[in-house]
Amino acid sequence: MSGFKNFILKGNLIEIATGLIMALAFAAVVTTFTAWLTGLMPESASSYFSTEEQSFGAFLNAVISFLIMGAVVYFFIVMPYTKAKERFFPSEAEGTPADVALLEEIRDLLAARGGTV
């Protein structure tokens, strides 16, 4: 079970899934915007791009749906994921990493002994 926990929390699975969800929701916004924009063209030009007329209301609906989807994803996926990740895999303390501190200590001991650095 710990392997699955590591897979979910340490990998980028949640970040990738969240990005995909938001990208698909934004694609709907772009699609309705272009349909609305081509609906504003004269009839002869818009007949090549769209068969039915799209209204500005459909675009606003897509924008509002995108914002609601963003809020749901943030509050139900991103926040719990961040809290779980901090709980199970706390970040390292600020300062010098352990390996760098060890190398600095070795350097200082060599310098104190009279060796060249």
C-alpha cells in the first residue's frame, strides 16, 4: 500500500490530471468563442465555418462553467492533495542540503589540516 501512496503523492499524476481537466474545460471556452465569432461574420462567409448560429450566451455559459470547474478542481483535488503531500512527505528544512553541508565540512577540515582546497 505504501508503494501506491508514493505513486500517487510523489509522482506528478495529480498535477497532470488536473492540467488535463482544466485544458479540456478551456477547450470548450475556445470552441464556443470561435463559434460565436464566426457567427458574427456575414452569412456567405460564416456558412463555411458553422452550420448553426451560436450566441454570446453559449460563450458566457462556457466561461462560467470553466470558472466553476476550476473552483471544484482547486477545492476538491488540489487543496486535499497539497495537504496530504505535506503530511506524508514533508519538505526539507530551509538551508543547506545535507550533502552540500557534508562537503563543506570536509573542505573545512582539509583546510584546517593544512591541505589545499
